[in-house]
Amino acid sequence: MFSRRSPLGFLIALLAAFVSLGAASLSPEPLTERDTTSTASTFVYPTDSGNLTFALTAVKSNGDLYFHMEAPAGNSWVAIGTGDSMSGSVMFLIYASSDGKGVTLSPRYSSDEVEPSYNSKLNCQLANGTGIINGIINYNKSDIYVVNGHCSNIPSVYPKALDFGNTQQKFIFAVGPSDHTIHSNDLNAGIRRHTEYGTFQMDMTKATVQNADDVTVPTGPAAWQNSANSKLVGHPTNDHDWTGPIHALAMCGAFVIMFPAGVIILRVMEKVKLHAGMQGLATLVALIGVGIGVYLSRMYNHSKNISSAHQIVGLVLLFACFAQFALGYFHHRIYKQQQRSTIMGKIHRYAGPVILILGALNGFLGFSFSDNSKANIFYAVIIVVVFGLVGGLLFWKARRKARQAKASFAGMGGPFDNPPRGYQGAYDVTPPQGSGYSTPYDPSRSNIALGNMPSHGPPGYNETPTYPRPMV
Ligand code: HEM
Ligand code: HEM
């Protein structure tokens, strides 16, 4: 163990700690007692990807903290926080610097179970100097973060964060997902929710010295084994955040699968009520997805103000979905009563594809927003397949109808002899008197032209003429 009688002594001690801690990161058995007379305390926890080490010495006279951290660099970030929950915790968060070799130490505060925010009042720096190494180093074929930090007077900013007289001072730790990378010097860099977190305790009376000159740092086995002054509390938790994937599934499911299916039901299968049912269900799914999106929004600093293009476009589209449903419903009601097209029907018809396409495109913004841009490639493939299929079916149907219309011009043996029931057939309207239809009147027939004229001659002027294809 080294004593910090001079800055140089401290720096040498930190370096020695670093060397020994590096050796420790692969230690399979962290629970070995250390020198109990030491004034520093060390906590070591073997995470799934290697040891997380935190060695601390606090200074009573000025409230400063000196600490040494090590952790597997495969995690996008690693943090130690004061207290036993995120709420009210002062956190020492580390992640790779912009060149991917150094390390950024970002002191943060968290008021809830949400992404902690950088607080510039927390004066924490990397301890730099001759022989001190901070950064990502490769040890035994593993990359590890190595950080030597110094924070000035934490109690002056958050008096309740640490109790130097507490023999069971609680701390929390957490590691970020390994499928994300942060390369940033920005102290405000966004982090993704943890994959594992837990709690430990330290005897602060053993980890605290009176004056800065008395600071000691652990070396040798003391540096990398759990000290008698610290221990794990409870069981660490593996955490997986499902809200993002569920939100994505609901929203993309609604806009890329359900709404387009509703279009096919109407235009190809010609079932107006089923169309309404499907679009209503998709709107409900979108509502639930947006609810989850709003919950998700409060979790991250970049989304909590609901001001990004992705969120605003999404909210506007949700509103538009409800408006579409209402327009479709009222148009349908009027049509049933009066057999006429309405302005509502027209808006419904033209706004539908726009909403659908914008909604699907908003998925791209979503993946980029959640720092998951590589998912956009798969998403693009799905979009091309689905929209290609929908376009193909609509084209096929249009051609089929055109062919039928042509056949009806020929007059005989065309579809008028046994006209297909179109989606407007669901309207169940009474055939106009004297229309000459041999089958029930079907207002869906877009091919009603000369071919549907009664064989006994044109209707009189007071009779109902042929019906154009109505809007639904
Ligand atoms: C984007 C950043 C973060 C988000 C969104 C987040 C979110 C959450 C959520 C939602 C929970 C509750 C989990 C559950 O009920 O199973 C939780 C718990 C926890 N988190 Fe975080 N967290 C973040 C960062 C951190 C950091 C940096 C630490 C640092 C040590 C941490 C430590 C913990 C601990 C120890 C718990 C369990 C105790 C508690 O409920 O407060 N978290 N977090
Ligand atoms: C058309 C509507 C929407 C679609 C298609 C959509 C789709 C998506 C997708 C695909 C993701 C990526 C999820 C992931 O990578 O795990 C995402 C993320 C997200 N969306 Fe949406 N979304 C929509 C509307 C909304 C709305 C209205 C809000 C909130 C007001 C919202 C909030 C969020 C948030 C907070 C994230 C995650 C950001 C992060 O992880 O940092 N979204 N969305």
C-alpha cells in the first residue's frame, strides 16, 4: 500500500493499482479478504464479461473522492453510483472517448429510473500525470477500461449522496449494453439502458481519511480483491428493456402490415366492413404503440421533451388515423342513406395512402433515433417487399377490372350477366326501379357504362340513370 504524501506519490500509487487491477480483471475468485487496516476500500464484482472493480478513498476534510475503476470495455458504458437506487444517485459514468482508445469520465446525477444527466457542478476529472494510465488497454486479450478519478467536494453539491461515517454506505453499479458503442468526449453523451445492475456496500469509516495527504490506494491483492470493507448486497439483476422493441413492433406492425392489409381488403377483396374493422384495429394498435413510445420517451434525455421529428410526426399521424376512421365512418353512414359520394370520403381516400406511407417512413427515423441505424437495412427490405406486394395486388386488380369493363363493352356474356359483388355490395342498397338490372343493383360496379343499359332502350329522364362507381 502506498501513502499519498505528495501528488507524485499518489500518482505512482495509482499506477501500481492499475497494474495490479489489470491483473485482477480476469480473477475468477474475487471474494478474498484484504488488509483490513487499509483506509481504502475495494469492491470487485465478476460481471458476465469480466471483473468490475471500484477502489475508493474519501477525504473528510474537503469531501474529495479518489477512486480507481476497471471494467470490461465490451460494455458501452460502466457506472458506479452512490445510494441504493438510481433515484438521488451521484454517478461516475465511464465510456470510450472519441478516438476509441481513451476514456471519458462523466459525473452524473439521476433523479429517477431514467438516463442520468451530466451535472457540471460535480467536479470530477481523470487523474492525469506521469505514470498514470487512463483509457482502454488490452490485457490478456481483453480490452478493459482503466480510470483513475478525482472528484472535488461532492457533499457541497449533493450533501446526502455519501455519508463518510456510514459503515454500510450503499453504492450501485451498472453496465451498458455491449451491442452499442459510444465513442465520445462529450460529457452529455447519450447512453442506452443497462443490461446488468446491482448494489454493494462499503464501510466508509475504513475508506475515509482525514486529510488529502493521507490518501492511500490499494495495491497488490488488496487492489483487486473484495476488501473486508465492502460486499455485494442482494443479487445483481440482468436487465432487458422490452419497451423499445414492443413500441417498434406495434408501430411498424400497424403501419407496414395492418393498414396495408386493410387497403387490400377494401380494394382487392372489396369488403368495406372488414376494411373498417382492420383499420380500426390498426389504429388501436398504433394507439398502444404510441403509449409505449411516450413511456419510452421519458427514459432518455434526447427524447424526454417529445420534440424530435420522429415523435412529433408519430403523434400527428396517430391523430390522423383517428380522423381517418371518423371520416370513413361518417362517409359510409351518409352513403348508406343517400347513395352519394361525400367530401369526407374523398379526403379519406386521398389521405389514407399519405398517412400510411409517412407512418412506415417514420420507422426509419425511429431506428436512427434509438441509435439502431443498422436495423434500417432490414426494415427497408421489409418495406420494399410489403409495398411491392400491395402495389402488385392493386395493379392486378385494376387490370382485372379494366378487362371486365372491356368485356362489358362487348355487351354479351360480360360480367353484367352475373356481376360480381363488389365491396359496395355490402351497402345492400335497393336496385333503382327500371334500371334494367337482372341481378340486384351493385353500386361498386365501376364498369357500368353503356353495357348496363337495359336491353329495351334507354331509361326515361325521370328514371334513375346508371350509377358511377361511388366513393367509399
Ligand atoms: C439510459 C440510462 C438508464 C436508464 C434508462 C435506466 C433505467 C432504469 C429502470 C427503468 C430501472 C428499473 C428496472 C426494473 O424495474 O427492473 C432501473 C434500475 C436500476 N438502475 Fe438504471 N437506468 C439507466 C442508467 C443507470 C446507471 C448509469 C446506473 C448506475 C449505476 C443505474 C443503476 C440502476 C440500479 C442499481 C437499478 C436498480 C435500483 C433502482 O430501481 O433504482 N442505471 N434503471
Ligand atoms: C408512425 C409512428 C411511429 C413509428 C412507425 C415508430 C417506430 C419506431 C421505431 C421502429 C423505433 C426504434 C425502436 C428500436 O430501435 O428499438 C422507435 C423508437 C422510438 N420511438 Fe417511435 N414510432 C412511432 C411513433 C412514436 C411516437 C408518437 C413516439 C412518442 C411520442 C415515439 C417515441 C419513440 C422513442 C422514445 C423511441 C426510442 C428512442 C430511444 O431508444 O432512444 N415513437 N420508434
